[in-house]
Amino acid sequence: MRDTVASTESRSLSKSYGSHFAVVDHYARAAQRRLSNFSVMNVLRTFPQFIPCSEGSYKARAKLTVDAINQTLPLLSDLAAYVGRPPAPVMEIADFPANDEQRQAASALKERLDAQGSDKSSHHSYHHLYGAILADRQAIRSVIEIGIGTHHSDTVSYMVRGEAGGSLRAFRDFLPFAQIYGADIDRRVLFQEERIQTFFVDQTDPATFEQLAGSVAGECDLIIDDGLHSPHANIQTLIFGLKKVRLGGWVVVEDIGHEALPVWQVVNALLPARYQSYIVHEQHALLFAVKRLE
Ligand SMILES: C[S@@+](CC[C@H](N)C(=O)[O-])C[C@H]1O[C@@H](n2cnc3c(N)ncnc32)[C@H](O)[C@@H]1O
């Protein structure tokens, strides 16, 4: 479709410039470049779950479909609140540490994250949350992080700053008795080091989570999603994490766009009372943090 539109544009340019082929070529290439930034799609066929089941013009029904995509999750979030599910509390990340021990742990963790080249505490300020969760350093036995970090730009969610594997090494350095597990879709970044093991996972494929669950023995203190950063991948990871987290342990989803808040209020509404969730506000993103209470 894109090629057809581009060549039509190029043909009409060709008419107006007559034999000036070099000029035509220049404009045709510019048109191609402009069009390569767009997808041409039939909205009604692409989003069947959201189309109105009613007659009408394509234009009117396509607009209603886009409205439905944008409004369904916010309305589900309102519905959950109406039927009495309390929304997850929204907390500023710096308020997460509740005492001096947790605040000191946050600064000590920041030092390790910065030293290992992770952006979790330089660009972001996630050390406040992880410092609070991991303050009892000697007691933590295992952490899983989905998303090791890759610089290969052919992978969606590749790193624009920081060192690949930096966060895994920082958690290893911070937690003296913990085994650290990483998982990633990019097999080129998998590595093994002292107290670090990594595995392949594709967050959009539940079968690969089953393999990962088999590779990591027992329950974990903390499971982090810092991978693809797309809601369906996040929810797949949450399903894995909620099964794998120990009593008193946490599952944290990082780097949620501020506009996606309703998605996470709906997820909160679906969780049973044995999980307490928080929406954590940070300068560049939201995080969804869940603690297993029972
Ligand atoms: C932002 S990087 C992780 C950075 C690292 N956790 C850190 O703090 O330094 C995101 C990673 O997610 C991985 N990723 C992208 N899509 C994925 C998927 N479908 N399943 C698993 N990992 C994925 C990328 O390969 C990349 O390594």
C-alpha cells in the first residue's frame, strides 16, 4: 500500500517536472522517506475487538474504533472504582523508603548501579524503590530481571545509555548472598558470571516463561520487568512473576508511560487481596510494584 501511494506521488511529480528526471528522483525519494514513517492500515480489520457492531460509513466506524481503543481501559478503571475496588495508591518514588535503614540501602544501591553503568539511578531514580525492597541485604536470596540490556539497535527496547548487564552486576554487588538471574530476547547478550546466570525469554511468548521458571529454582525475592515495555509483555511477565514471587517478595514493572495509568489501575483491580500493589511515580515513568502479602 505504502509503495503504491509513493509511486503515485512520484508519477504525478514526474508529470509536472517533464524530463527533469534527477529532480523527480529527488522528490520521489523524499516522498518515500516521508511515507516510510507511517503505516497504512484498515482500522476495522486490524482491531476487531474494538469495532462497533453496527452499520455506518468506514470513516465513522474507524473513528469509533479508535475512541474505543483509547477509552475502554480508562472506563474499566472507572468501573472497578465504582464497584468498590480501591485504586492502587500512587506514591512518589522518593517517599518509598520508610526509615533510615531503607534510605541508607537506597544510597548504597545507587553507588553500585552508577558504578556498573545502569541508568536505574542516573537517568531514573529507581534506587529509592529497590533500596526499600532490598534493605535487608543479607536475607535476599534471589532476584530475576527480565531485560539484561542490549546495544543492538535491531532489537526493540535496545539501550540508548548504560552498560548491558549493568543492573544485574549492581544487584549482585549489593546483595552478598543472592543469586541473580537475567533473561532477554537478544541471545547475543546472555552471559554467566559469579552469582549471575542468564537465559533466553520472549515476554510475548508464555512458553518461554515456562522454560525460565524451570531454570530458576524455588521462589524469588524480587522479579523486575525491564524488557520490552509494552502492556501485553508486561502482563505476561506479571503472570510469571506472581507465580514465582515468595511470601513478602515483590514484582516490579518499570518504565510505564504516564498515560498508561488506567491500564495499571485495571490490573490492580483484578489482583486478589493477597497482593498489595502501588503505582510509583517517577520523573520519567511510572512503576507498578506488587507485594505478596499471603
Ligand atoms: C532497557 S534494556 C534493559 C536494561 C537493564 N535492565 C538495565 O537496567 O541496565 C531492555 C532489554 O529488553 C530486551 N527485550 C526487548 N524485547 C524483549 C522481549 N520480548 N522479551 C524479553 N526481553 C526483551 C532488550 O533486548 C533489552 O536488552
